[in-house]
Amino acid sequence: MDENIRTQIDQYISALYAPEDDALQQIRHAPQQHDMPAIAIAAHEGRLLQMLALSVNAKKIVEIGTLAGYSGTWLARMLPPGGVLYTVEKSSKHAEVARQSFEQAGLSNRVEVLQGDAHDILQKLAASGPYDFVFIDADKTAYAMYLNWAADNLRPGGMVAAHNALRGGRVLAPQSDDDRAMAAFNRVLAEHPQLESTIIAVGDGMAIGIKKR
Ligand SMILES: C[S@@+](CC[C@H](N)C(=O)[O-])C[C@H]1O[C@@H](n2cnc3c(N)ncnc32)[C@H](O)[C@@H]1O
């Protein structure tokens, strides 16, 4: 699809189904204000995440890669009473900004920001599982490892979603280590024995897998 049409369609979906309130707008701008990379998901991808979490009745969610809390805010808002989002962030600065974001959005009571390398934090989180939904949006070269963790720690029927599955189309002809990592990740997901999977070609591609019963 022509890139210009694609952008207009994304904006059309966002305007209809994912209008941002003040809190989401502030959180989207927080990376600029705090000299952090502006690499959050788009609003229509946030709405897609909400629908995916809702479709599996998610009460316990793990997010890997918090940044300023933008995707976490979309997810946490969809939690039922008593639900919880554990969001894992390596950078202490990003984690601090995210805590402020969740506070501003009135979500601190249902979000735990866990600061540290996901490789360590996920080992600890395994003890509090199983989980209903896992969202992967961090270092691309570790996606396959995060996927295996999700497959082991989701309840049957639970879902894993991974952002940037298409890398702007570059998974077709990888140009960097991250592109190659995502192309490899997509193959691992497609053949994963514990998961039914596909890629939703919306935004930069949302790969999803549902744990087999
Ligand atoms: C693409 S951003 C996340 C964007 C966020 N999900 C959103 O849409 O609002 C990736 C984040 O993952 C964090 N990260 C990278 N490697 C990590 C690791 N090994 N463990 C935990 N977090 C990591 C980065 O510091 C960065 O904040």
C-alpha cells in the first residue's frame, strides 16, 4: 500500500477508535520533554492492544519495555477491577518517568513498574504467574527469548503480542541486526509448538500468539 494512504488510514482509525485524552497526549510527549527516544507505539496500536487484551479477558498482564508508559496506559485502562500490569524497564530514568505517567493517569494502583533488565526481572515474575497477556516491545535481539518466557508463563488461552513484527517492511530484506532478529523471531513464532500465531499487519506489525490448550 502507498505509504501516504497507509498514514492516512492509520490517522482515520486513530481518530475514530483511539482518540487520545489529555493524559495520553502528555505521556506521548513525555519522551521529548525528558530527552528520551520517541519510540512509543501509535494510538491505533494502543487501541489494538486493548482489544487483544480484552479478547482474552486479561487480568494479569506483563509488558516488556515501558519507556514513558504510553502503551502501558492503554493496557492498564482495559484491566478489570483487581487487574494488574507489571511493566519491565531497564532504564532507571525511563522507569521514573513512567511512574510519574501512571500517577498522572490515575493508574498507579494497578501498575507496577519493575526497573531492571528483563532477563533478570522475568525470572522473578515467573513465580507470580501464570499471566493472561504478555506484550513485548523492548530489545529486538531478545524477542525470541521473551517469547519462550511468555509461552511458558501464559495460561492456556492467554496471548502474547510483539510490536515491530514488520520493521517497516524490512523483515522482507533485513538491513540491520534488529531487522534480522525480527525476521528470525517471526519464524520462531510461526513454528512455535505451544502457540497458534500470526501477524496483524497494522502499524509496524503486531505479531500475536495464543497459548494452545
Ligand atoms: C520501544 S521502547 C517501549 C515503548 C513502549 N512500549 C510504548 O509503546 O510506550 C523500548 C523500551 O525497552 C527498554 N529496554 C530495552 N532493553 C531492555 C531490557 N533488556 N530489559 C528491559 N527493558 C529494556 C528501553 O529502555 C525502552 O524504554
